[in-house]
Amino acid sequence: MERKEISKSVLKRLPGYLAYLKSLPDGTATYISATALANALGMGEVQVRKDLSMVSGTGKPRVGYDTEILIGQLEDCLGYNKLTLAVLVGAGRLGRALLQYDEFQHFGVKIAAAFDSNDRVLGYDSKTEILPMNQFADFCSEHNIELGIITVGEGSAQEVCNQMIARGIKAIWNFAPAHLDVPAGILVQNENMATSLAVLSMHLRKQIKDK
């Protein structure tokens, strides 16, 4: 089928569908309907149908989607079948925690190297080499790096972002608590822990108030 342009909001939901489908025991069902998927994930059926139509058409009437085919289509859409090389800048506690995460390659991403300006953290962290920042530009050019991960402090985030963009990186995963100014065509995905904690805290306060 012809690939449609998929919005960021839809992309954020697709990994949830994929995770559920892959969690089903072998032989559970050859086909799955949008209704069953929506009920399992606590979502609206119309939303699920619209989302899946972006990657798999409309499914078979009264039957649904072939589970294995749908898994493959979701993985292909999310880029899990194409390995993307990434670099990480900021090998502090958060950065090293990400380096220790072994599951990135299941999502089509490999952190090829990490970089830091602190000589005391240089070397190897598990299987990933931590290099000095003066090697950053050459490494990105030599390895055709596509994804940058920022785990530095707020004050250094924009400078690191600028260096990534200068080296041709088009997608940035930002863990720094800072707004990044980027030109058109550069995608920044912010992981703002303060925002997430605020949402959780508000939910807890509401639960207490409603008791």
C-alpha cells in the first residue's frame, strides 16, 4: 500500500499497538480486530481504526488484521527494521544509564559512541566508547550519524544541539530541561521529566481530593 504521511500524535500511539500485539502468546489469534485492540488498550475504536489505516489499510471485513502482517507493518513504519546510528553527548549519570540500556537495537537504534568534555569519564561504558568532544565532528561525518541524544545540563544543551545540526544530524532526542532552537527540517523530541512528574503529581492530588 502507498505510505501515507503520519502525524507525530499517531506515531506516539503506534508503539503501544505493537507492544500489545507482540505480547500475545503464540497461537492466540491469527487475526485481530480494531475493536479487540481498542478494548485491550482502553482506547476508542474509531481512533484505533484511523491509526492502523495509516500503516495497514482497513483490515478484512468481519475478520480484522492479520496479526503477523500487522506487526511487520508497524515495525517497518516505526523504523525498527532499519538500524539508525546515534551518538550521545553527556556521559553523566543519565547518559550512562541510557548507555546501559540493551534494548535500543530492538527499536532500530544503536548508540555508536558517547561524548563528554570531562576527561574522567572517557573510556568504555559497557560496550560503548565514551570519546572526547574534540572527536565529535569527525566521528559523526565518518559514521553518517542520523540521531543525536542530548543528556547534558541545561546550560550546554543548545551548544550541543548546534554541533549536532552542523554535522548533519536531523533528529534529536533531548533529555536536557531546555528549549532548543532548531531550523526547519530538524525534529526534536523532548523528554521533560519535570513535566511528566507534574502530570503525575496533579493526578495524585486529584485522586486524594476525590476520596
